[in-house]
Amino acid sequence: MEMPVPDKGVLSRKAQIVARLRTALPADAVIDATAETLAYECDALTAYRCPPMAVVLPRTTQEVSAALSICHEEEVPVVPRASGTSLSGGALPTADCVILGTSRLTDVLETDYDNRFIRVQTGRTNLSVSGAVEENDFFYAPDPSSQLACAIAGNIAMNSGGAHCLKYGVTTNNLMGVTLVLMDGTVVELGGAHLDAGGLDLLGVICGSEGQLGVVTEATLRILRKPEGARPILMGFDSNEIAGACVADIIKAGIMPVAIEFMDRPILELVEDFAKAGYPDCEALLIVEVEGSDDECDAQLARIKDIANRHNPVELREAADEDQAARIWLGRKSAFGAVGRVADYICLDGTIPIAELPNVLTGMRSLSEKYGLKVGNVFHAGDGNLHPLIMFDANKPGDLELCEAMGADILRLCVDLGGCLSGEHGVGVEKRDLMLDQFTHDDLEAQMQVKDVFDPKWLLNPAKVFPLSLTLSRREARQ
Amino acid sequence: MKPTTEQELSDAIASANAPLAIRGGGTHPGHVTGDVLDTTGLQGISLYEPGALTMIVQAGTRLSEIQAALDSENQDLAFEPEFWPAAIGDSTIGGIVAGNISGPRRIQAGACRDALLGLRFVDGSGTVLKNGGRVMKNVTGYDLVRLLAGSWGRLGVISEVALKVRPRPEAQATVILNGLSDTDAVKNMSIALGSPYEITGAAHSPQNSASQAQTYLRIEGFEKSVEYRISELSKLFSKIDTKLVTDATRSEMIWANIGCGGDFAKDSGALWRISCKPSDAAELVARLDPDVVQYDWGGGLIWVVLPSDVDARARLGAFDGHATLIRGADFPMRHPETGPLARLTAAVTAKFDPRGVLNKGDA
């Protein structure tokens, strides 16, 4: 992975820069000892590592502003980092950067049930936002798989989704306002407790901008009353194509499940070995979850079963109680662990129009044969968001590169079929160099000119999202 | 100018040497000056896959045409764009997206911006751009789709829109709460919206000379589900004088009237649209002292009619939200922004339209 050559000028001024940060922040909020900065050398894309020059861990918006303002004056690149769960290298440091961590920004600032929002500091984890409103039977809807660890700041940066966004939408659909600190330290309030933007929807472009436009320190998030209940149904099919057709029929019938999850045979075999969830022996398995009162769940599941039966399922299994529901979800929830147990893997995130499901799975199978690497699929079928897991051996020279080349081919296939490179993980460094497969130079130039406005010196997370060759002149302008 | 292709649109903008007033179906409520750039030549539905809940449509296509196509598959647009009092005639989808126009269901199903999968547009230099795509989830690069939604043509002229559509709910019903004060109405709408029954409309018409105050709560979904939820809601409001409208057609008529065909649309005077924190709504209306008022979005949206010489913003003072002038007075259409927000907005606009040719004037 190519990263920019560290700025020697910045590195030579390290002592001075760290000293300035120490005057503005509490003593324990600035880290520069090599043994300690090592903890920040990578995120969940662990194949790439580089310890940062220093780390700051502010506790307030004012401290974030002070730190950014110093880095702006000193022209030091800043890589914002929330919980470091990015699968695309969004928080990967460079040797000349300061990591700005949000891990100490964890307070709940305001909970308002009448107006159905919660305002939090953004270092708070996703699950603990729901946790803060749970006693009143409310929840925060976006639920990335990493929700126990991942923080709201990262969710906003990547516009994260989750299994239940088929019904509830992704982060951008549940984000009402932010406190944003620009690279020069300016604090801007966008949105609030009202529902739409008065002028340009800048909040809409901040969400998903991968920490390149500003650092979000506080967020107003929509909270919802929990449904009365939820129940999954499991169905096994003889082929991926049949399972795909069943998904399309369910959606077209007007049933709005909260989740439709899909697993193919390679994943099912690994999952069964690992989790012993008792899944049927089949080529493709769907888990569909519906919500509502008991009677409402019954009625929706009856319709889903009708549709499924038209596709000759190998098995249909309803959850009669909580325990059975947990068993249906068990295999899905342990899928990544099941793969990690037998192989190293990279997890892709391309999205396709759902009608193309059979085509993309067939295409993947032939790529798997071509590269000689096994690929399993576990994904959000309702919205066409794939998660192919390509398995490789990190100890075998050249295998990672082979795996990445195959990943790139799968993502190109997604784009060719009318889809996109990333449904919910973000571009980061991982998909940065594929952006011209999806966009024209003009398309990317239009995006980069937004960064020109928010961060004219290109100091915030500068080596991500766009191919380095396209950002070179902007990054060099400051050096 | 009336381009019929994206290329012609690009040529028209690139060669413009004076400001352009972008015009489709007359959705824009402001006073835009310049040569008219008519977008209604960009016509047609280029892709409709009901099974994938996806439609791609040229920006000049009329909403009525889109709805007719959706009707044939028993689908609709979740955000109810048909409710817009400013449109003269039949809005185009480009105008609706440019205004991020959303009806009562916005509180539950999201705004127009939330149903947008992708856009193609031409910026102020004539460059053809695309952002987003046609898939349900997409975080590839910056989200210019949401930036364009609600930009009222100041960043670019939209040429093509990819929309998420949805199956039309099988049934609907409305609970009417009678005789509530504005404050109590907002409180009770909050109770309903905080229930697990997924209210898809929460509106309030205060008492006027002709009728008593009525607060409306809508439920949509499968027949059995609507039946159940309506009865649960009635229990929740057992101490209030309630009336159930279980006939779907009559319920639909109520909401069509609330959306844009309500009393306020016909009144003379200036029509203002105020977006606010719901629990502030009654107090804001008291400050405004309007001739006519209609609450929607559980109190988060207020329509008021004021005399033409009254500046709603002056009466409102500072609040969490903004006021848009829809028609009937000589104040700026958009709520003025200040500080770094104003600076960022101006700078982003200048990047997309460096020559300042798109929808200038009071846009």
C-alpha cells in the first residue's frame, strides 16, 4: 500500500510540536513515546501499520479545537481516530501525523424523549448510545457488527450501516446534527433538534467524509421506540439463485423485514464447524427478521413462508421462543469468527442491485477458481450489500497481494453490474486506488473541491479516499 | 433554452454568459432572476425495477408521470413529495429533489434526501457529474447527493435522479384527537411518536372560527397491523375525545388536505414554513401570532400565514431551526445563515458555480 513520504520538516520539528500540544492540553492527553504510539499503528485493516508521530486524546470540543489549531499552524497532518475498527484503513496513520483520538469524548450530553433525540460526545460507542436510552425502551437504530466497540465518530465518518438498516436506514438517515471542528480550530454547529437543513445540507456531506472535512465531537442522533417484539425465520435453498429470487419476491410483496441476511455454502460449512448452530445442509441460507407484536410477527412470517414455499426451500425454521431466535442468529453472528479461525481473510463491502445477486455470485466463483483462493459470502441481501470474505495465508509470501488483487476484481465486478465499491465500510486506503473504476476524474474533482473548502491545506486524513496521484498537487502545495 | 439531453444541458450552461433561472414545474418558491433554463425537455423513466425498489428518471419528468408508473406496480415514493403548496401545476422530480420536498411521512420514512440513491447533474461550469449510484447502500466517496438535495439549483442542474421506491402500504387509518390546545397537541403527538406503533403522520390544526382543534395521527401497513395499532393508540388516548377514521380513502383525504391543500394554501398573505424542535412549536407559534397555522411532523414543521409586511424571522427571534418564505412577501426566501456556516456555504457554492450563473437572485 503506497502512502505519502513522511514530511521531513514535520518530523524534525516533532519536539516543538509536541511541546506546543502539551501547553494546550492536559499532560495525560498527549502521547509521543514510541512504546505508546505503537498502540495506534493500525485499525481493523491490520495488514497495514505505521506508528504515528504523536497521539492526542482530548476530552472536550475546546481541546479538540486547540489541538487542531496548533497542528494547522504547524502544518502537521492529522488522522482522526475513534475506536479504530475501520476495515478500510480509515484510521491508518502516517509517520508524520498526529492521531486525534476521540476515546475520551464519551459523555451523554442530553436525552430528549419528547423530541426523540440523544446528544452525545462522539467517542461514545454505538451500543452504549442505545444503552443510554434502553431503560425507556428506546434505541439508536444503526447497528454495525462492531457496535460493541465502534464509536459514533467513526460511524459518522464512514456513514456506517448494519444488519437492520434495511428498515431503519444508515447513519446519515439517523443523524440530526453535529458539532464539527474544522482543521483550523473553528467550531461549527450543523443541524440540531429540527429535521431538515435551512441552507445547504452540509451535515449530509460531513456524514461519510471519512474524517477529511473536520472532526465531529458531538452528535445529535435520532432515537426510536423499540418495537414490541422481533422474530427471525431461517430458510435454506438449493442454490444462490433461488435464494436471491426469494429475496426479491419478499421485498416486492411489500413486506418490510428489518433484516434479510444471506450466507452461502463455503461460509455455512465453516460456521457449522465452529458455532454448531444446527443450520440445514444447503447451498444458500437466508435469515429474515420481522418486527411487531406477536400477532403482527405471525402475520408477516406467514406471508414470508408463503413466498419461500414457492421456491421449494430445503428447510423453513421459525423461532418459537427467544432461545430458538438466538440459535438462528448464532451462526450469522459467529460467521467472521468462524472464518478467522481457519484462515486470514479480507472482508469486502461492494454493493450491487439485488437483481444481480446470482450474477455476482457466479462471477465470484470463477474469480475464486482463477486466483485459487476460497471466498465465502455473508451479507445483507435485502439491500444488496455484499461481504465476500476472501481467505488467504498471511504467512505465505505473495498471498496477501493475490488476495487483494482478487478483491479488486470482485469490486470491479460489482461496479460493472451497476453497483459500488463500498456499501458501509468506506474507502479509506483499501479502495482508494479503485475510485477511478467507479468515478470519472471530474466526479472526484467535484468531491475534492469540497475538501478544499473545509480543509484548504489538505491536512486532515489526507492520504485516504482519493487516489494519491490525484491529490498529490494539493498535498504538496503545503510542503 | 430547453435542452433535451444531458449534453445539451451541459452546453447550455457552459455557454451561458448571464445568470440562468432553472425552471421545471415551478416548485422553487423564490424570486430567481436570469434567462430561463427549462428542464422539462429532460424526459422519461429510464429504469424501473419494482423488485429492487429502484427507479431512475430524467430530472424534467413530471411527478404525475412517475406516480402513474408507480401506481401500476402498487408502489409509491415514501416521502410524499406531492405535498408542496408552492408548485404551480405539476412539479418535476428535479425540482422536488432540488428542494428536498417531503410530506407528513417524513417523520417516519425519511425525507426526499433519504430516498435518493444517486444523481447526475451539471455544475455551474457545464461539467457533467455523477454521485451515488442506484444501489441501496453506498458510501463510496463524499455524499454529494445529499448536498445537492435542498440546494435549490445553486450548485448544479440535476439531470437524472435514482430513487428508492417502496411498496404502497396495504391499509391506513387515522386517529383524530379533538379539542386539544397547541401545547397539548404537541405533547400528545410526542407520546404517539414515542410509542412502538410507527406513526406515519402526526399533524395538528388549531381551533379556528369554522372548526374545533383536531390532532391527526396516521398508521399505515398491513390491514391486521393497522387494526391492532389503531386500537392500541385509542387506548393510549382514552382520556381524550377521539374519533377513528378507518376508511382508507377518507384517511387519505385527511392527509392530502394536511400536506398542502389545507386552508393555508388558499389564504392570501405570506406563507411561511418553519422547521423547529417539536417541543418549541407552540411557543414559536405564540410569538408569530399568525392568521392561519398548521402543525405537521409532530410539531417539527409549522406552516403559517402572516400579513405580507410581517417578517416571521423578526417575530421568531433565535430558535433551533429555520424559517423559509414560500410566497406572498418581499423577504428573503431562505433563513439567513451567519458565522462559519455562512462562510462554508458560500465557499462550497462558489466551487460548484464559480461564475455565479445558477439560480441567483433571492434563491
